[in-house]
Amino acid sequence: MPDLLLRKPAVELGRMVREGEVTARELVEASLARIEQVDPALNAYTFVDAEGALSAADAVQAGDRRPFAGVPIAIKDLFAPVAGMPMTQGSDLLGDYTPDYDYGLVRRLREAGFVIVGKTATPEFGIPPVTEPRRFGPTRNPWDTERTPGGSSGGAGAAVASGTVPVAHGSDGGGSIRIPAACCGLVGLKPTRNRISRAPDIGEHFLATDGGLTRTVADSAAMLDVMAGYEPGDANWAPPPPEPFATIAAREPGKLRIGLTMDMPIEADLDPVCATAAREAADLLASLDHEVEEIRAPWKGAELLPTFAVLWAGNVAISVVHGQLVRGDTPSEDNLEPLTWVLYRKGLEHSAVEYLGALAVLQRFSRDIVALWQDFDVVITPALASRPVRIGE
């Protein structure tokens, strides 16, 4: 069955193509067949390029040494241009804007051998943590189609969890990879800032970065090896690791110092199921002879949501302005969702001093969070405060 083949790790599929056990075309045909089978119910994809994907697959032959030669992948439809594919960002404002160039990360994925089968759904401009854009309708969780797969990489999460692709591109500012990973039972990695370049259009960002959703830690590490690295014009970049991330991830880690906290960054009720999952993970690690200590998190009681809201509104506003520039249409309540419209207007109201002041406050506070890793190798928290909500909640 197509989905069984594509539930194998991406690194394993790359090996199978390389050694002639399966062809790239067979993998892509399996991906397209699975999309046709499940996506009418899930709505994970906003665009599928069957012809282009099959053509790219036919160019891959046995013996190809690229790590992911012939492996299907999907790209999130948010600030990730793919030449010849619409980039709607879930918004009516952008219409069918179709860039004629590849995002730097997309180029890296192609160079690693990945075959792009299409674009995955996101909420309008990636704003809420669910994927229910007015333009395309809700994306549904493969485990329970009455519930959300999360957001904003909800389409990517649903695509991987349903077996249409073994891995998918995503991006994350305030949880947009980690939330779908939690909702869909996947591995979600938000890499260190400046680890992955946002060339050629965007410089460094105070919050967002690209990453991937996978089924295994090994795939996440191997994808990071492909995605990471300097691009011309980057003002800052994280130093490369001493050896590939895939090699590091496969090595026995030794005894780890692990912090555990149930402290919430905002006032909210923590679902006992979510708390239990975090504690069970900590107990398992303790049983493996790692040191586990319950800690008080520096974010507890910090009351930073109003400060963050200033930056969030500003970033929504510039996203809308970008849509206006590439499409030539005026933002309005007709082509923007109500939440986007409100945040856009608020972003225009804040002064440059307010924006830079909020940024300085969060930059200072982030140092206290990063300081945790002076005492711990790993910090465990609940991934979410609640289980995946129902569509429309």
C-alpha cells in the first residue's frame, strides 16, 4: 500500500532509491496516490504538482548519492517561495501569486534530492495555532478528523501523519512546528535561530525559523544537515556543528541533566493528560539513569504577553504589506480575515519606538531562558496545555 511505503523513514527511502530497491517514480506515484486517497477528507494540501513531481522523479536514477534522492516532500505555503507554485499564505489578499524563484531552503532541499509534490495548508499568514483559513477551509487531523492538526504548519503535520509524504517542511515562530507535531504524534524541531538561512528575501528574524516535521529523530537530524548553513548576505549565522547532526543524533548521549517543569508562560489550565505525558517522559529518562530535577521556569509569572503582542501585530502588518506589494491589491476586510485585519491595524498604530522597546524586553528576557542550558542538557515541558481542539473551536 502507498502509505506503508511512505511511512518508512526518509533516510531509509533515500537508501532504497540509491541501491535500486525502489525507483523515485514509484515513491512519487505512491505519494500522489495517497494524497488522492486521503486529502479530500483532510485538506492538507493547497496545491499538488503531480506533473512536475513525476518529471523530477524521472531524473533520479539508482546510484544517486544524494541523501534524499527521489524522496517526496511537501513545502509549507508560508513565506517559502517555490518557483512555479502559488504562494497564497492562506490569504485571499495574495490571490494566485506565483513566484518565479526558489527560497534558499527549497533550493537546498532540491539539491539533497527531495522531490516536491506540493504545498501544504497554513492559517492566514500563519497567525493562529489551528489551520482553518477562510480561503481553503479547515485542515483536519488524520487521527480524528473532527479535531485540528494544529498550526500554523497544520497542513504539513497532517500530510506526514497521514502518510502522504515521509517528511515535510514547516516553519515555527510561536510553536508552529511543535504544535502540529504534538497534535499529530510527530517529531517537530524548531532549530536554533540563524541555523537555517531565510535567503534570499528575509534577513534574521527575532522569532521565526524553518524546520521540518518527521516521524523519527534520525530524519529530523538528517533534514537539519541539509537545511542548515550560510547563504550569501546573511548577517549572522549559527556556527556549524563539529560533525553532522545525523551523526550526533545517532550517538549514545551519556548521562544527561534534565530539568522538568509544569510552569505555564501564561495563565491557562493544564490538561492532566498533557502533564502526565511530560512526567512519564521524565520518569522514563530517570529510569535510564539520567538526572531529572523539577525546576521553576523563568517564564512563570513574567506577564510578557502584552509585550509580545506588540511584536506580533507588527509582524502581521508587514506580512500584509508584503502581500499588498506582490499582488498590488489594497488590504481590506474583504480580503483579510477578521483577526488578521485587527492585528494589521494594531501593527500600523504602534510606533517604531514601541516596537523596538518590546523587542529589547524580549531579547533581554530570552537570556534568562537560554541560561537554563548552563545547568541542564534538556528541559522537558508539556508540549501543549490541552489536547487538540475540535474544528471551529
